[in-house]
Amino acid sequence: MDKLDAIKLFICAARVKSFTAAANELNMTQGAVSKKIAWLESKLGFTLFHRNARKISLTNSGEQYLAFCHALIESMTLTEQNLKGE
């Protein structure tokens, strides 16, 4: 599984506050979203979301990781644009 794809999925789920809404937005099943988030959490060694039957919310670690992920994606985008000469 690709970690960058899982990070992008995590950012989307955090933004919409729902695995189902993230799945709909990304044309995936809710089960696939849950599985990829669980895989990412396993690789990281900490939980990103508090889960209950109706909603998800970020853990403290999830909030910190989200800030890192936003900075990572922004930095990657700027670097790619600079290398392309845009």
C-alpha cells in the first residue's frame, strides 16, 4: 500500500469528518477507506481517529499528524512546481 495515498486519504477523511463521506468523494468504498486508515495507523504506531457509530474525530496525535501532512503536501507541491519552472 502506498503511504502517500494513505496520507491523502487521511487528510480527506479528517476534512469531511467521515469515512463514508471520504469514500464517496474519492469513489471508494467505506470499507476500503477504513482499511487504508487502519493500515496507516498500524505503520505509524498511533491512532489517528476516535471512532464511533456516527462520526469520527481526530485524536491529539491525529491533529498533530494532520498539520505535518498538510505541510508535507504543500512542500511537495511547491518543490514540484519549482522543478518544472512554474
